[in-house]
Amino acid sequence: MRTKPLLKKYTVTLMWNVIDVLLPPRCIGTGEIVSAQGMVSQDLWSDLDFIAAPYCRICGQPFELADELSDDAECASCIADPPKFDTARSALTYNDASRKLLLGFKYGDQQHAAVTFATWIKNTAPDIFASADFIVPVPLHWRRHWQRRFNQSALIGSALAKLTNLTVRHALTRRRFTSTQKGLSRKDRLKNVRMAFVVNPALIEKIKNKHIVLIDDVMTSGATVNECAKVLKRAGAKKVSVFTVARVLRNTEYYPDTDDFDPIDEGY
Ligand SMILES: [Zn+2]
């Protein structure tokens, strides 16, 4: 009988049409009605700043003086103090618009945005995913996870796994519930993050000589992803490529001083 699957397909389509009428898709940042789930309203879209080359080969910080730089140029910060990760790429700069998206995702009812974010992340460097072995989300402390009911980095990681045919391994755990980082100096923030992550003992053998994609929602000073990369490298990872939805640019005036983010999220 071939009519049954067809009937099922039409029933599902009809069901979604009814849901769209009753609960129209809304912008993941502003809540305005948009034409499809996961879309961003036109106004918000025009305020998003997608990061484009040229940027530092390692940390991905965009260069302001583009003309004189080659594709493999490194920024002064990476030359002076090379990070533990091999590369870091972000889809967006952190500004009012991307902040709205991330807050809607993290604290609003917009978790389906993970699919949109994963698509943007993949587009930043498809070649890196081609050589990667698996995805590791930056973990939340269990208490934070329990409060929020989900780990935003894991949601993005799962969506990315579907797009890249990679698997997600929860290879890291967070063992300290640190106090707020707000108001702390960079040095104190780094100290706060240090020792916060450990490798899941059950996955140590899986990590050795592997190229790991590390996922977080936002990168500010880079302290969190750097610490995660350090722990993974120490456990034998060959390469760690970091991806985030957005990043705070160095030398920017846009450096939020609110409690938007988790206490441990590098300064918030
Ligand atoms: Zn750099």
C-alpha cells in the first residue's frame, strides 16, 4: 500500500501549516513574525556583523588594516602568547544585534535557533570540519545545567553534528561553580577559569590524536575555550578548533558589563 506514507506526509504538512497559523514563526532575536522558523527579522539581520577575512589565522580576530596582510597572518596577541587551541572562528561580532539573538536563545524560548547558529558556524570554515573527528561542547556545571534545563553549547553542537556528519562527545565536565566574574581583572578571570574543566575519564582513549571541534555560544576574552583546549591537549588531542556563534572583538568599545552570561563566561 503506497497511499499510507503519502497520507502521512500530507497529514504532517497540514499539521505544520495549522501550527504556523496558530503559532507563527518568530524572529529568534526580536520576536517579530517572520516567514520561517529560525529566521531573523530584516531589521535585526541588517545589524548583524558577520566576520569576514582577513583575520588572524589562529584566533580569528579580524584585522583592521587588511591591505598588507596575507591569509596566514597572525595577530600580535597570538604571536606574543599563543593560545592552546589551534584555530578559533566565530560567525558574528558581539554587538546589540547578536546579543539579542544569544539572549533569546539562552534565556528565551528560542532554542530552535541552534540550527541557524550551526549553519552560520559551519559556513565560517567548512574545510576545518572536513578534517575533524568529533564535536565537544563547552560544558555547564551540573547545577547551572539543572537550572536552565539545557546546555546552549550542546544544542548548537548537536545541530552542527547533523550538518557535518560528526558526532558529539561530552568529553569535558565542569567541576567548579565559580563565583561571578563581573568586575574581575583579566588576570583574576583567568585564574577563576583555571582548573574548572576536566576530561571525562570514560572518553580519554577517544581523545588521543584526534582533531576536536570545540563549541561555545560566545567568546569574550577566550579564557574558557583556551582552558578547555589546554585540558583536551593535555589528554592527547592532536588539534582543537574552536567555534562560537559570536565573539567580543578586542579593542572594541562594545564590551557588555551586564550579567547577560553565565558567571564563568569570561567576565560576565
Ligand atoms: Zn590571533
